[in-house]
Amino acid sequence: MNLIIDKLRDYPIAVIGALVFVGCVAVVFVRGDVVADLSVQETELIARIQTINKNVIASKNLEQDVESLLGYVATIDARLFNRNERSINTAFFYSFENKLDIIISNVSQLTDEDPALIKGGPNELSLHSGIVYEVRVDGTFQEILGFMYEIQKADALMRITNFEVYVSTAQGAAPGTLSAKLRIVVLAEKN
């Protein structure tokens, strides 16, 4: 036994190195499963840090973007019809008689909504609603097309969803006069 102790005294660095190696092997054996868990946590934290860095880059000028978007929303809100202002809405359509050489014989606000815009429809409106109008117009073909063009470029947000054109049967109508029935959907404030 003295021989072994003498050899150990002769090589103290080798003995200490062997003890450290045995200790490390014991620690790896006992705590080896923690390394895998920590690696997964490290990967998740790195992904979160990358997402945060991308969000920081994307958020530059965010306040200016919000201000410009609020300006757009205000512009859209100014162009909406109010469902309760029936006379103003009807007068809007009749105002085209002064601009164009047409006769508007009837403007009716319909009670039913456009099926494409209702809840569950393909173009469902969540922030606004649609008002459906039926407008009857008399004039030449070019005048009716001019009226349709003016409707499409008007400040109000509207579109013609259906139209019928037929020869006018009104008494005293000039030859070549046509009548048109237009179905127009106007974007309005939410009910």
C-alpha cells in the first residue's frame, strides 16, 4: 500500500486530473438530462429575441402610420351616408338632374340589404352597412351611361349592382328616350 501512496505522491497532477475527470463524468451522468431541457429553452428564448428585434424594426414610424390611417378613416367616415337622413340621401341622387341632362323619375330606399354585404355574405361588412336604392332614370343611352359614370366617381362610396335599360313608354317621351332602373348600394354608417 505504501508503494501506491508513494506513486501518488510522485505524480500529484495526474492524481488531481484523474479525480477531476471522475467528478466530471459523475456530474454529466447525474445531470445529463438537464442539458437537453436547457438547449430547448435556449432555442425558444433565441426565437423570442429575434421576434422582438423584428418588431422593434417594424415599429419605426408607427405613430406616423397611425396618424395617416386615422386620416383615411376620417375621410371614409365623411363619405358615408346616414340611414336616418332619407331626404338628404334622396336629394343626393336628384342633384344629378342639374348636372346631367337626365330625368330621375323615382328614388326609393329599399328596406332589404344587399345579400352580398349581410352577415355571412361573401363581402360581409363589419364596420359599416349598406343602403340599397332603386333609381329610375329617363334619357338617351349616352345620358344614362353618363349618369352611371357620375355615380361611380361620386364622393360617396357606392356602386351599381344591377341595372335594366328599356325603351321608355312614358307619354310625351321623345323618340330614342330610354328608361333605366338602377340598383345602387351605398356604404353607410353601421346600424
